[in-house]
Amino acid sequence: MKKLLLFGLILAISLPACALAQFDYEGKNMGIQLDLGFGFTKGIDVEEAGLIQGIEQSSGTSLRFGATGKWRVVQGLYIQPLFQVGFYSQEVDLSGYSTQQGQAIDNMNWSVTHFTFGVLPAWYLRLENSPIHPYGGLGLKLHIVSAGDPEIELKSGGTLQQNLEGESYTAFGMTPSLGAEFVFGPDKNMSIPLSFDFDLIFAGEVSSMITIRTGFCFYFGS
């Protein structure tokens, strides 16, 4: 909640500045952006998902790819539909546990695929004489998180044969985003963005995610 309030304060301060600044929107009415990012999350909460009780899990890193469209509706405001997919491996330390036959367990691991669809409206501050264009936005997303079949590894080596099956979770979320893009090219119609996104996911089984995102954007349209 504190992060959302801070984001709202920053956005409220920046909007009047946008209205007073000199803008250069020539050739920047529409655009397509290829995204590459790293997300930091605790992944699927094994306790909330009903897999194992009383287990604390470490954070994981997700490699994320995607594409974002840009459509300017009024000066400063872009509507940005987006699609992202992320991959990561999740591991839970089960040291101290044992099977019914007394075999010591090492850990449980599985792969996760995270699909994201959404719309991220954002305000851009396009200063005519500056290549750095800051922006901020607040979007809504649909998250589809698919977990592979969990595998339990034994300390003695090998895996424990269990009828454990992965599950999929679907949830909506809200995403505050702050960043800036470096505009370049003969017509200033290309840019390299850098943003910090916080995916607040409204599902007990799936943890929220902080993402550092970059990529390449090409603008077009007079």
C-alpha cells in the first residue's frame, strides 16, 4: 500500500509538469516495443497452494520476454496493450524431512511459466531538447501461472516417485510502473526504455513480482 501511495504522489507531481513542458510528439503517435526483463518473486507459495505446510521458500529470478504496443490518445497519454511471458525454476528446501521409509529428502523443484496480458496507460514527459523522456503508468493485468510437475530429490541421490501434478493459477493484478526512455535516431523515432514495474497479483497462491524491464521501441505515425 505504501508503494502505491508513493507512486500516486510521484504521478500527481509529474502531471502538472507535463502540461507546462514543451513537447515534441512528431512521429511518436504509435509504436511497438520489444521487451526483455528480469523479475524477482517468491513464485508459487507452496503453503497457500496446499503443497507443503510450514515451509519458507527463497526468492527466484524470472527471465521475461514480451511486446508492448503504444497508442497516443491525447498529449502525454499512451494506451499500451502488452503481452509478456516469463520462465523460472522454483526450489523448496526440504532438508530435515524424510519419506515413510526413512529416506532423507533434499528438496522439491519444478518449472514455472508465467503469461501476462494487460493494458498499461502511461504519461510521457517528452521534452523537445532532451533525449531522456520519463514516464509513469498504472495498469491492469491478467496473470496465468502454470507450474510443472514437482519432483522430490533424495539426499542419497535419485528422485522420489510421487503422483504430484503441477497446477495453473489465474489472477488479476495491478501494476504501477516508473521509467524513462532514451530516444535516438535521425528522426528520433527509436528508443531504449528502462522501467521498474511492480506486479501486485491478487492471488494467495502466486506471489507478487518486481520487474526491471528494458528493450527496443520503434515509433511511427505523423
